[in-house]
Amino acid sequence: MHGRLRCTAAILVAAATLAVPGTAGAAPGTGTDPGTFAVPGTAGTARGTVLTVPGTGAGAARDLAGAASGTVGAGAAPVVSDAGRHCPRLSAKLDWYGDNRAELQRVIDRRGTCAGERRSGDRPPVAVFDWDNTVTKNDVTDATLAWALRNDKLLRPQRWGDRSQWLSPAAERALTRACGTATGPRETLPTSTDTACADEIFEIRENAATMSGAPAFTGEWDHRRTVPEYAWVPQLFSGRTPAELRGYARQAREKSLAAPVGSTQTVGTRTLPGYVRYYPQQADLIRTLRSAGFDVYIVSAGSEPVTEVWSAGVGIDSEHTIAIRSVLDRGRITSRNEGCGGTPASKGADIPYIDGKRCRINEEVFGVTGAAAWERQEPARRIALGSGDADTDVTFVGDATDARLVLNRNKSEIMCRAYDDADGRWLVNPMFIEPLAPKPDRYACSTAGYTRPDGATGPVRRDDGSVIPDQADTAH
């Protein structure tokens, strides 16, 4: 579909500390030590990659191994009901907040194989997950960009303004000044040593500003369909092939999974997270959903080749991975990406962001075409379960008919809706690794929690039009 290639990245789910045989400080590669398990055939080793889970016994380790490999581990065996139905179970050895595991299990039992055989022609229930900070701790797009900057993998454009239609004159001047013109167009920028160039590029990505504080993007765009600094990342890889970008993502993945939890790295002069982890609970949830007959997708506002490399680690292939899909020119990435719902390809006007995630799901999963793909569909053409962590996910997660799982990162609109829980289907869970402290003040749901298409803020409203009152941050 859309010319995408399937990824064959090794399956690997890390819990807290990753030990790769043959590396400094690595645990023995036997998989027999207490609290360790091996994933056979990964990372190019004969015995597999060893994952060390401090403070857990062998049973919990085996259970995490099941999440990594797509098999059912100890403590998570499927239940066969009196009616002979297949009832896959979430692991009891992985901690969830409150009653979230039980609520998710009820949805799996009610909509999955445990409910009995589906009628001929019925499509399976669909579950959709955001990726960054929902399935993984930390952002894999940022990890890939950081690796590329540290390894001189970006090509200089003829003009920086050619990358984004909204790049401001101030940003173009700052990039030209910082990155220089000694490197010819379409030649690699020496960002591993040119810290000023690396700083400007990442500051635009992270804060939509130049290092001097000037706005990096100007003009008008639909703030519920795109954000220029997200579209900026795949645009930076213009001139590279998708295969090259997948290669960078694989190397960044290997480095990020091997780094200790809490570690940092320096890119230019800035300090960034140095590690990424798959959340074991989310990997187990995805495994259980798939075993129960759900069709599981990833939808991300990251670059699609990058997301494909990582989603393979929880058994999701490229056909079920949706992200920013760059338009190719003679096999090479351009600054344009495919549109959705009848909109044409553009330099980032429509990406899988807020309402854009709904559009991609409606179009690619349910076959809705044209402008209707931007609208909420009838329940039979909506996902059963959605999971996200930020306002970028609020529309598609809100479309879920049975369960809406939100990881608490203190993002206003999605937390307003989740804590209000108007129909009893929202579940809030702290981040599984390094959760945030309680937000000291309430979410401003009644006044400024919602972002309008023009970028202005306003109250968050329920489906009936009533205003959600300000909400306290309670899930920690």
C-alpha cells in the first residue's frame, strides 16, 4: 500500500535496563540469570538479546519476553471459557494504575475472540495507538534526528526556505548563518562538529524558534491538522531515500535501547534524552489485543520510515503503521507529504496531527473517502480502543467506542476530556517510566484547554456542547 516496504527490525521490548551480550557491562547472554530473559535471534546474536529487569523474578521476566516476542508468557496464558472460546489475558505481573488492567481486559473479552465467533463479513475490532510517549518512553523521531545530527546525515538545501512553506525569514537567515554555505547544496552538513548549525536545527524542531528567540514559522495553517515543527523533521531528510532513513532509525534505536534509563546525550550544545524504552505494559496490551483478534494499528505524527522501524518491535508491520508519508521524487524524500480526505500533497499542510489522525484512520482503516474522512463516523466504522498521551491524539482517542487509554503527560485538552470522563470510557494512567509529578494547578478546561483551527484557545466542550469544568490532576 502506497509503495511502503515492510520492516524487519528485531523485536525487542526493554523494561528498565538493557544488557546486550558482548557490550560493556552486559549481563550474561544465557537468559538463565534471575530477572533476565532472552529474545532468540535478535540483535545479531546466536543466543539472543538479554533484558535485565531489576527486582523481578524469572516469572515476570518470562512474561515480558512474551510481550516482546508476541507469544504468551507465564502468568498471561489465554483462558478457555466453558464455551470453548479463546480468551487471551493481560499479564498480571505488569503494574497498571487503579483498575485500568481490569477495564481493558473487559473490553478485550467483550469485543475479542472471547465473545465468540464473528459473523462472516464482519471486520475485526480495531485498536489504534499513538507511538511516541504512548508505546515508548521518549520520542523516537527526536532520537533519530539526534543520531543524524551527531553523524552528519542531513543534506544542505539550496535554500532553507525550500524545506517548509512557513519557515520565517528570521529562521532562514539564522540557519544560513549557523550552517554556512561552504557545504554545497545536497552535500552533508557537518553537524557533528558544527554545534551552531545543530543547535538551530533542533531548536526549530523543539520550540519552533531560532536560537535568538525569533519565531521559526510564520503565516497561517490549520492548528488541528498540522504543526510546522512536526512536518519539519521529515523535511530535513529531503534528498535521502526511505531505506537510508530506516537505516538511521535502526542505528538510533540500537543506541537508545542500550542507553540506561535516565541517561542524556549532547546534540550541538543542548542536552537531550539519551534513551528510549518500549513500555512493557503497552507491548503486552498490543500482544493481547492481537491474540484476541483485534486489528492493531499505529498512527503517529512522526516520519513513517522511522515509526515503521520501531513499530516492528511490537509486531506491527508497515501496513499497520501510519505516519507522515513523504512524497518521493525518483525514490528520494522531498519536502512534501501526502494529503488526506481529498486534500492534495503539500509541504506539511495536513499531517497525522489531532484531526489529521482521525482522517488517516478513517481513510486507511475504514475506507472513508473525501471530506467525510475528517468527520466522526458511525460506531460501526470507528475504532474500539484508542491510546495516546497528548492533544495530538485527542480526536482519534475520543472516537474510540469502548476504551480510551491516556498516558498522563499533563497535556490540556486530552486530560480535560479524560478526567471529565463524560461517558465512562476514559482511562488515565501515569507514564510507566519516570511519571510526572502532580500538576499543581487545575487544567484550564473551562477557558483555554481547546485549540481552535486558527490557533486561538477556548473552552473544551463535551459532545452535547456543555463546557467541561476545570479538572484536578489526580492520576499519579
